[in-house]
Amino acid sequence: MKQHHIITISGTPGSGKSTIAKNLAHILHAKRVYVGGIRRDLAKEKGVTLDKLNEYALEHPETDIDVDQAAAKQARELAKESIVIAEGRVQFHFLKESIKLYIKADLEEGAKRIWLHMQNDNNKAKRNEANVNSLEELIIKSKEREDNDLARYQKYYQLNHTDENNYDFILDTTKINAEQATQQTLTFINQKIA
């Protein structure tokens, strides 16, 4: 049976990873595996915010390892039928055969995008982020989240997910919009799978 391509997307908060992943899934008629969504659901099940789950995860590796392994397994299973977009900070590590993308944006710009997105109550509930009352507070929380992610992945996987040498394609979206980011990413993918 033919195995289809798996594309992994990692990156920084507010860089547009999810928007690019959704757009690519639509354009490429691909299936999408979203680790962030799985972890947000897990946090809701436990009655905590994503921030609290990440703090808990520093001493409870199963909240990362089990989710990451299950997502990679699901991606490989789905790849039997179609192209797969696996979005998660460390999926590139679990899916070594994937086309590995890293989407980044300046910390403040990323926080501004998240802040704008959170002004809608539905989006705020979906994100299940820590309660923040200002953009400045969100910038601090974003930095704390990045530090927490780095510590957990170093501890559990002995890797730095922000090391750009891990990836086939790096895109800085700080000064471009979602449409431009999707187009540049798609151009790269089309070259890889042609």
C-alpha cells in the first residue's frame, strides 16, 4: 500500500502554524492531526488551562509523551489514505520521514495575533489559555510557555524544537500575512512532493 506524504509543522506561538496547517489541509485535500487541540482538550478534561497542564507536564511526562506518540501513530495511519498535516511542536521528531516545517514570528507579533484572536469569546474558550488581561501580560505568558516547552522537550526527548537545523523549511511570518505564508509554504511543499 502506498504511503502518502506527511508534513509536520512546528513553530512559535502566534506564528500562524494552525492557519497554515488548515489552509494546506484544504488545498492539498489532506488530513490534519493537531496536537495542540488534543492537549487543549486534555486540559479541559482535567479542568485546567493549557498553562496549568504544561506546568503539570514538567513532572508528568505522559501528558506529552502519550499524546505525541498517539498523534504520530494517527498521522501514519491516515497517511495510508491521503497526505497528512501533523501540527505539533515535536512531531518532526516522531515522524522523521516527514517534510519538516518550522513557522516562526517575533514574540511580540505572535502575542498580538493571539491577543486579537482571544477578543472573540468563542476563540478564547477554544484556546483555553491562562487568564490574561492585557497584551503585555500575554507577551509574558507566551515567553513562559516557550520556556516551559523547551524545558519539557529537553527533559523528555533531549531535543530543542526551536533549533532550525531540525527542519527542511523555515518561514518567518512576522511581516507577512496568512495568505502569503500559506503560498510560500505551499511552493516549498510542491517542490518537495513533485
